[in-house]
Amino acid sequence: MTSYLDYLVQCPLCASWLAGKKPVSETLNHSQLWSDGKSMNEISLVGECEVIRCPACAHDFWADEAKHIESRQAEYHQLVNAENGQLVYSWASWRDFGCNLNVLMGKLALIGHYERLLRKWPGLEMDKVFHLRQWLLWAYNDLIRDLFPSDLSSLMKGNLSLMAWVSNLKINHEARKKFIAMQAEYRENLHALIVLTGQHAVIDPLRLIELYREQGDFMQAKTLAGQETRHTHLVAALRKRISRHDSLVFKVAG
Ligand SMILES: [Zn+2]
């Protein structure tokens, strides 16, 4: 069970307060880990949301450059106390830029936000570009990550009604269609991430193998996987998919 710490972050432009939650590291429960590095717990991505669009004035800012107040500080309780008339924006109003990631339109909107920020901040430092491109990769993969169950056996065994099964098939088909339509942008982002990863000494080599695999460069992915000396579940799973020429994101654990 993961516990969370409540905090407030202040928009540096209009001074609005935004309420958020971050997991406490000692109790962190990684309930899902994906091959592209996305790790999720019960209610959020592991870690704090690092780039925010203010729900009041639409200013984009980095959380680490803004003022923070944690719930253990006295000032926090003065600000969230409704009696003093202070307006605090809820987490749902700004988390993931306010996009609803349970629906396709929300997933597309999130992709749009990261693409927009990369265009808006062309001279950004390398670390921040890396983060934006990493989140953009996760957002593209979200289109096909965890699709609704639509296999025939779920229908035959009675786990799904015919209506639910047909509806799932339709939703999954639309999501896959969008993912295919975005392949040029998806590959361009993977290419940029490969270049950035090469300049980033602290990145695990498995990340690079995964980027080449997702890009469909199975030759390069196979060469790098051949140099890997660790015998882990992830290494075996990557090798299996490289040999099958499978470039899609997959769940590693959870
Ligand atoms: Zn603002």
C-alpha cells in the first residue's frame, strides 16, 4: 500500500495554489511496470508531476521551479482552509494537464500538450527535453497500453456480454488506428530519445535496447541485447520480442 503526502504548488505567474499528492518513497508500491519504463502505482505515475499547466491562467511551468508547501507545514492548513476564502485548485483539475486518460480524446490531448511544449521551449536544457520526450513516448504508448479485453475467449466464457465485447473491440480499434496514424511522430520522438540517451551516461543500457526495439530497428536492438550480461526477466522478455520483430510496448510486471 502506498501512502501519499499532500502538498500545494504555486503558479509562478498568477500565484494560484494547486493541490497535489505525491507518494511517500518508503511505502511506494510499484503495481505496474512497463517495458518503456512507465511505472504506475494505485493512483498516479510514480513520482510527482513535473510539468504543470496552471488551471487558472494556462501558464506552463516546471514543478521544481515553483514554490511548494507540504501538508506537514502550518501554512498548508491556512491555505486549504475554505473559511479564509483562498481558492485552491484540485489535483484533478491540473494533473496530466486536466486530460481524462480513460478516454481516447484525453490521451490524444495529453500527446498534444507534450508536442506543444517541445515546440514552445526550443532552447530547453537537455535533461528537461529528455523528460518531455520520455513522457511523450509514454503518452503515445498509452494509446495501445492496457487495451480493453476483446479476446474471443472472454466472450465465449461469459466474462463479457456481447454488447461489452463489441464495444471493447470498437474502442481498441479506434485507439490502434490513432497509434498507427501517429507513427511518423512516434518514430521521430524515439530517434530523438535514442540520441539523448546516448549522451546520458546514467541511463540503463536496457532503455536503449527498448528504444531501438520500439523503433523497429531489431538488428541494433539484437546487437545491444547480445552484449547484455544480466539474466533478468526483462532481458529475456526483450530478447523474445526482438526475435519475433514485435515493437509494441508490453507489461513487465503487475
Ligand atoms: Zn497561473
